[in-house]
Amino acid sequence: MQCRSGCGACCIAPSISGPLPGMPNGKAAGIACIHLTADFACAIFGLPERPSFCGQFKAEVLFCGESQVQALELIAAVELDVD
């Protein structure tokens, strides 16, 4: 599956406990990363400072569903199962 243009759910739904550029304490689940652009793309995609957590996420129907709304719900559900 290819990443859905204009989604950005993977930059919003999960928590990231490690530091990100400009977010030294990571980010809470449900909070948009500061690198998420207005068109829901990653401003640091492909750059060396992009966290490994982000680089390891692969778009899959299991996590991304059929829409941004579904993706936000599915990733949030996984987040709750992990905690």
C-alpha cells in the first residue's frame, strides 16, 4: 500500500516517547507532530533527522484503513493496545 496523500494520521495518532527535532520530549498520542504540514505531509520525510520510529512505519490497510478518519481510529486503537 502507498501512503495516502493528505492523510497524516501516522503523524497525529501515535505517541512518540523519544525526542523529535523541535520536540525534545516526544509527542503525545492524538497530537500532531510539529513537522506535519498544512497538507498533511511530513516536512522532514527523507531527511536524516527524521526519527527512526517514523521511518519504520509502513502504510498498511491494517493501520490505514480506507480513509484518514479510519486511519486515525485504527492507529489510536493500536496505541491503546500497546499501553
